[in-house]
Amino acid sequence: MPQPIFSRRVMLLAAGTAIGASAVGWDLFAPDLSATAAGTYLRPCGSVPISSSWQGHKNRNPPSGEPGTDYAVITGTQIQAAANGVIVDRKDSTTTATGRYLALRTDDGNYIRYLHLQSSTVPLGARVTRGQVIAYSGASGFGSETGYGPHVHVSLWIGGTPLQLGFTNSVDFENYVEGGPYQPPPEDPVPLHKSTKYTWNVVIPHNSWMRIPVAPGSIWLAESSAAVKETGDLTIYLSATGVTKGFQVRVLAQSLNSSGAVVSTSAQPVLEIPATSATTAGSATFGEYSLPYFLSGPLRLYAQIRALNAGIKVHQVLVKKNYWQS
Ligand SMILES: [Zn+2]
């Protein structure tokens, strides 16, 4: 499972003083909870998708009798103990909604159940260590090996047994796992978009590079500074006539010093746009050059064109870019 970027735990840590029992709702059940629980438990099968969350179990109609987190794994997958502790309950028949299960009383005073097992590998009363293989996953339940689709259901109670606290009063195991609860990475925000189109009508010099204006009087495709980074992709569309051999397009990156003077220039790969049979008949050749980019620090980009035969005239220049500034 990828490290969450903005996990609830990280947000709580960032909030600083908000950390504590009330921040994650433990106080109802666990006045004496050991502080080591949050962020230390091991997921049962490592980095696997979650097929149903604790909240998903709560939201069912009717809600699950034992809300937990479902980890999607094939039958026979090793299940590792979340923490050091003792096996305090074990059921080896497929009956009822739980199917086979194991219960682990962790040394920090909490209680975890692993449901729908194919088999358990540790006896009742066994002392287990965090990461030890204690069972194999299955789909058992309702008297069948296939009462469900294959998965591991993990339920967690804080500071007591399910009989003491109530089976429906489990908490979200994902809030207590190492690395914090899984959350998909945030989507990129909607990019900014810029598009300029104009008629250039310039004859390109044969065999020497010439700057392509983005718009009349403007050549910069993208710029960044010490304060503002820019990520994006840009595409330059050109239409030209007189192309009997071809023309080339490239983008250059200028690096500037603090007073704005150019200290270095690096050329990006050259794209060659060859003549086509249509262009030799006198109609336009279209060229398209695309570049994804990330600019950080005082930098700016501009484009150049070079004709591979004499008499090439560029009629229209269209530049489009999608970009994010940060
Ligand atoms: Zn479940």
C-alpha cells in the first residue's frame, strides 16, 4: 500500500495539539489506552487493496454486526499478526457469518479479530509477535468455504474485548496501522490553460535557427522564478508552405541569474517535420511539437525553427499549454 500523502494521521500530526484520545474518538472506550496503538499495527497482508472499509461496513443497511476493514486477497494468503500479543479465541468451523476466525489480544490492551479464514496456524493461548504468520485467508462463512468472496476482515476494539465493548463498537483498524490510514493520492487540481494563435507569414532562413514568437512581440513559452514553479505540457502547431525537404523545431531553456542575465542555455530534443507529398503539391505542411516540462528556479523556455530547404514560409503559429504553478 503506498505511503499516504495526506493521511488523517499526518494531518493530526500537523495540527499538533489536536493529537490525543478525543481526536480519534477513543475516549468512549479506552480511558487507559496505551499511546502506542496508533500508527503501529501491521496490515494483515501488506500492500493490498481494501475492498470494503470500516465506514463501508457501518454504512450498510443494516450495518455490519462487527464493522471491520476488508482486505482483498486470494484464499490462502498469509496473515501476519498486527502486534505482539496472545491468541485468545479461535474458531475452526465455517458456521455463522464469521466463518473461521482468530482473535488477538494485543499487549497494548486492544483486541483484533481476523475473520473468514481458510485456516489458523497458531493454537489458542499462543504468544505471537508482530509480523508472525498466524493464519491463511479464506472466504469462510455461513457453513461454507465460499460464504463470501475471498478476503480478510479485520475488526479492532480499543481497550477491551468485544463482549465488554459490544461487537458493533469496533473502530477503524486503518486509523491504527503503520503509516496511517490509506488514502488515494489527491487529484491534481484543474490545470490553467493558455492558447495563442496568430498569423506569422515569415520566410524561415535556410539552415539557421530562428526564434518562433508565441504571439507578436512575445517569445516566452513558460517562465518560472525562485518563488513560482511551473509544471505543464505545451504544444506548438505550425503551418508552412514551400516545404520540399522539411523543417525542424526545438525548445531552448534559459537559466537566469538573480539579476536576470542568461547564465546557460540548454536545447531540448529536435523534432523534424518532413515534407509530405501533399506539400510538394503546394498545400500546407503541418508541424506539431510537444513538450512536458517542469521549471523550478529562474528559467524560461522559447522555441526555434530551422528550415531544411530554402523558401519555407510559416503562416500560422498556435501555442497551447496546460500548466500548474506552485
Ligand atoms: Zn468484512
